[in-house]
Amino acid sequence: MLPTRLTRDFTFTVDDRFVGKISLFADDYGKAPLMEFEFKGHLKWGKAHPIAEGAYEIDYVLDEGFGVTPLHEQAAMMLNQGLPEGMSAFKVGVQQDILEKAFPMFNIAEGQVVTDYDLIYFRNGLLFMGAKHVDGTPFDKVERRPHQLQIPLAKKS
């Protein structure tokens, strides 16, 4: 499996909503963008998690938007393989919302509201999220929720 190079940008609001942007890159320095995902929805706070005092289980419910933007021709070609009937082809630089649409490449069924089952922990202005599984398994089921934390994201000033 090839390593994933990415940047993450999350915005949280007081009404338990979030917007997350994840950008994927082909190189180590973020100079060759491949694809961007923009997730919008609601947070569902769960119970405290034992990994650290103040860590919690959290569910990211993608019920307001799930945008996918290919940023390279090969990414667009990959996304266009096996498109569900009626879905427009992906074009470089153009975001397409796949919210509740069947998208077999991402294992999403028609009408499905995607939820990521994660961890969250704030400390000293840093945001820690759940560590990705080494085998690439997604956080798409409660039993796949991570049990460790990733390196932190710094708060924007």
C-alpha cells in the first residue's frame, strides 16, 4: 500500500456542526495535488475515551454535504471509472456533491448518510483525532472506531 499524503482543515461551530477539507497529494511536499474532499454535517458526541483525560468518541455525520473535487486528470479518470447511472462525469477542478448518492468506489449506497466513527481530543490549542488504521480500514463502522490518537492539528490564528 502506498502512503497517503494529505492536509486536513476542520472547522467546528458552537451548534455541533463541522466542515472538513482533506486534500490528497502525490508528493511529500504538497506541490502535486490529486483530489480534495469537503465534508459538512453534524457532530454526535459520545462517551469519554480512556486514551486521554478529556478525549471523547465522536461521530462525524456527513448529512449536509460530501464534495469531491479531482485536482489532476488521473484522479478524474479514476473517479469516472464505474460511475453510477445518472451521475455526471468528474472534471478537474470542479466539485461534485455525492451526498446520499450511490458511489460504489467509496462503498456508499444510494440514500446512505456517511458517518465516520472517530475520537477527538483538544489540548493546548491542538486538535487530536483518531489514528488511522495501519491497514487502511476506514472508520465507517462503530467497531472500527480508532483506539489511538494521531499527531495533532494546530489551531489557525
